[in-house]
Amino acid sequence: MVNDVLGRKGLHVVSAALLALLVGCASLCKDSAFAKYDDAKEVEIIELARTTQSWDGAALPNYPVGKPELIVKRYVFPRGSKLGWHHHPVMNYGIVQQGELTIIGQDGAEKTVRAGEAVVEMVGTVHHGENRGDKTVVLDMFYISQIGTPLSVPHSEL
């Protein structure tokens, strides 16, 4: 009889734990920027960005002359962190994989980019990015450069 009661209680505890795990997973998956694609039935091609301008409206420069170097970097911004002031001498764009990144130009202009959204960075204009949200930001950036050209140039705090 005691084993029967403990067995039932144990089963209820395990069932409750599994239910909590499933509910937790469902809420995590539901919050994903990519959850809307979970029920896709066929290949879909979605254009995230096509532009000749950076996010602040400035025209992108011409391609450099010579052999290209393409670079992909992943940036991880913990909550409350920020990248120092810098500018890019090369064109680059990225996709926020998680969280929300706010980009601030030296002139005070701001743009917040959310998970699943693309951003075309400023070229030659001083700016920085920061995580003002409650989640770690994961940002994948793609650079169009030439061997030996720096991807960014730091500036002292403004």
C-alpha cells in the first residue's frame, strides 16, 4: 500500500515536471523570431533587405577596386552592454538572431533592430550599438571588404 501511494505520487511528480518542461519549451519556441516558420510546407525565399542606403538614409559607397574579402562575424551583447564608438570603412549588414540591438549615431539618430530583422550599417559615420533589452543580443554581421582593410575603426568615447 505504501509503495502504491509513493508510486502514484512519484508518477504525478514526474507528470507535472514533464508538463512544466513542455509548457516552458512551448513558450520559449513561441517567443523565437523564427517560430512563425515552424509550420512551413515548402521552401520560401524571403528578402530581408535590398537597399542602396544604410539605416540612417546615407548612400552606400561604391565597391572597392581589387580582390574582395567577405567576412562573417557573430557579436554577442550581454544585457546592458554596448560596443564603443566606431566607424566602418567597409560596407556591412547583419541580422539580429536574438534580442534587440539599438544603434546610435554620433548625431543622436537611433534605430532598434529586433530578432529576425536585418540592418545595413553606416559606412564612414561614427556610431555604436547597445543592448537596452532584457535578453542577450546575438547579431550576425556580413562584411564586404578587401584583405588588409580594417572592418571598423574605434573612436574614443564621445
